[in-house]
Amino acid sequence: MRRRAVESESIASIGYDASRNELEIEFRQNGSVYRYFGVSPEVYIEFMAAESKGTYLNQVFKPREHRYIVVREGGQR
């Protein structure tokens, strides 16, 4: 999935596949990449527009318990 760089202290890049409703997040600190499933286009748009991407992730994704997989573990660049 193609990701684009974002301005965030905790997130390096974000990608979205609208045909599959999948979102990928690359974390800045260790390079881990997580892929979240069942993410609506509206949530993706809100996420990209959020002033703090890290806060949005913690307040929206984690409480909803989106299913995810780890695409790349931290430190494996």
C-alpha cells in the first residue's frame, strides 16, 4: 500500500486503500507498520485532517478496536 508522509510526532506516514477499507500507519519511533481493517473513507478523511494524528489514533481507532495486523515490526526497516 502506498503511504504518504504526514506531520506528526508519532506517525511517519499513512496510506489508505478505499477499495478494501484498509489503512496503514507507519510509526516514527521504531518504523513499525500496522494495517487496520474496516476503516471507512470518512474516518480516513477525518484522520488526515486531524490536528494531532496521534491523538486521533488513540481516541478513535483504539476505542473502536479496529482489527489490525502488524505488517512490519519496529526496527526492521
